[in-house]
Amino acid sequence: MRIQLLPSTFDGHGHATVEQRLTCFLVDDCVTVDAGSIAIALTPDQRDKVRDIIITHPHMDHIASLPIFIDDLYPTLTEPVRVHATPEVIELLERDVFNWNVYPRFSGLQNKYGPVMEYVPIPIDRPFSVAHLSVVAVPVNHIVPTIGLVVSDGKTSVAFSSDTAETDQFWETLNNTKHLDALLIEASFPNEMAELAEVSRHFTPSTLFKDLQKLNHNGIDILAVHIKPSYRDIIIRELKALNVPKLGVMEPGKTYTW
Ligand SMILES: [Zn+2]
Ligand SMILES: [Zn+2]
């Protein structure tokens, strides 16, 4: 399985920077987990292939350019862009984003080939298919309805925490996954901002360390993501100091293969 955290900012020469401001993971060049930078960081080839988007929750950093992506493709889509989300997240997207005020309600629009956007409601704690992948979604602990995911292609499984603070069901699901290759886990705030992390339901390196004790898979690759750009250096230092084996930081723009 090939996974890339799409870049979300670019330097003066147009090169991707290491900071992550938006969340969008590209899986096998055709499915994304979240859609923060989907309209600004895909290659033309990838843009032609991605038709399945899983949305973990409706926060702006996870959906920012989703409307623009569909807008860009509008005249050329020969099949709808499928947005896979829980019914409650679909309701929030329709109410707060695709509401004719912020952007058009694409789910009700067609081009000459047919519908341009389709919602696919996803179940909780039960496998469902997205393109060639089998996915399990479980609720995590964030301030809006949010899901973590285990994504499998039959050989390889990778877990995505999305945005969360201390949680149990996610770890239980990972522990029940026979073979897990990698975990992409959030680490949003530095330890000194534990209070803000708690009210906004995010991890710090220290609370992440505590929760990692619930994970039974030893020695898998663990990559920290969703590191707030303003505190990036200190968070990375604190993560290193945890001395967790194979814990690293995911680099935007780089393709990881498991
Ligand atoms: Zn969030
Ligand atoms: Zn977020």
C-alpha cells in the first residue's frame, strides 16, 4: 500500500514545505482519507484517478479544498466523486459546507454524464469497501463526531487515528486487527499546552505515550501527523524523547510503502 500525506504549503519556489496545515492522505493514488489539500496538491494524473474520499470529520483542515476539487472536475466527471462518511458527518457537510451559501450543493447537481458528487454512508465497526480497499471505521475522542480508520488491501493494513485525544475503541480495533503494518497517529500540541489539547481533544506527546501503552502491536511503524506548525520543533523533540521504537514523523509529499 502506498500512502502520501499531501503537502499543504509551498515555499517561494513552489516546493512543498514540511509543515502540515491541512490533512489529506492519498492511498494507492486513487483514494483519499480526508480532503484538506486535495485540490491543491494532487498531480494531474492523481486528480484523474481519485474518485473516492473518506471524510473522518468536518473540521476545516480536513475538508478545506474538497468543494474546490469537485468544482475543478465538474465538467469532466464521467462518474461522481464519492464522499464516504458517517451519516452524521454527511449531515454536517450538507448543512455547513455544501449549503448554497458556502458552496453549491454538488450532491444535487449533474453534468452531461450524470451526478458529480455522491455521499456513501459508512457503518461503524463493520468492514466496508472503498475502491480496492477494505475499511473499518471506529469513533475516536474529538469535539465533533470523528472516526479513526483501519484500511486494508488484503495484504497490508494501515491505521489512521484522525484527530483524537485519549481513546479506547480505536486501540481495541487495532489490537483485533491480525496484521497491522503502520499507524498514522496525531500529535497536535506540545506537552506544555496539555490544557488546550484536552479541551480541543488532541494528543500531546505525553498523552500519546500513555495511550500507546494500549496498543498490542509491537514494532510497527508509527508516524506522527497533524503536528501544529507553530510548535513543530518542540513537538518533534518531545516525540523523540519518548524513545518509542519506530516512532517517526510523517513527511508531507513523501510516498511511504508498506
Ligand atoms: Zn479536528
Ligand atoms: Zn484536524
